[in-house]
Amino acid sequence: MAYQDNYTLIADSTFQVRVKMAAAKAATQILGGAASGSGATVDAKRDALAKAAIIGGAVNGIDMTPTSVADRFIYVLAALGTTNTDEAVDTAIASVWNDLACVELGDAV
């Protein structure tokens, strides 16, 4: 996908709604689920992003609102050329969650 196409996707209201709903769904699953098995630091960072996606809060020391979290997902998923379908957006959200939560390789146990 060309950069102009990626940028156009950012402005697509259907894509925006899909990403917002997928982020809220993933956040709810993360907060309501069992520990990831990757360690307390990873879980804390994933949980912080999940809480910020739903009610706002700090992620890696940066105060975020649900809108600012959604905007970050929209930009990242569009930049990656994510197809504008529910399944593709769900998969992409899962694949970048740790990156946007600032999980680092040294965080896992």
C-alpha cells in the first residue's frame, strides 16, 4: 500500500470506528483475562494501555485518554496497511498491543 493510501485510510470513518471498537474489545479482554504468563512487568504495561483505552490513564509515564489511545492505533494500523475488515483489524490490534504498551524484550520473564 502506498503512503498516500495509508494516509487516506486514516481519514476513513469506517476504519476509525473499526479500530476504536477493536481496541476497546481487546482492552476489555486483557483486563478481564488471566495473566499473560510473560511476567508482571509485561502484564502491568499491557494493563495500563488497556485501562487508558477504556477510561484513560498513564502509559509509560504519558497521560492518555481513550481518544488518544485510539488515534495511536488508527495511525499505526493504517501505516501497516491493515485491511479495513473486522478480522484484519482485530488481528492487527493484537499484533501491535505490546508495542504500543511499550513492552520491551527485557520485560518478559
